Amino acid sequence: MVRAMKFKPDLEITAEPYQRILHEIKKRKKQLLITIFQISKRSVTSHAVYRQLRRTIRHLRNK
């Protein structure tokens, strides 16, 4: 038990760079998910606008 307590600070020092890397990966993953969501939302919106525009053009042609 004493030996484990003795090495705990060493483990924390050793793990620190890996924790920073893990934090950076999580941050980038979150950022990527937000970007993907924004792109998909934009795509859905632009697709709806495109469909409405096609309907309007078709309607004007048929008059």
C-alpha cells in the first residue's frame, strides 16, 4: 500500500501528457460533430429552398 502511494505522483506526472492529448481529441470530436450538424442542417434547408423554387418554376410554367 505504501509503495502504491509512493508511485501515485509519478503516475499522475506520466499520465498528464496523455490526458492533454485525450482532452484535445474529445474537443476536436465535439467540434467536428457540431460542424457536421451545421452542414447537414444547412443542406436540409438549402434542399427545401431548392424544392420550393422548383415547385414555383413548375407552377409558373403551367399557367
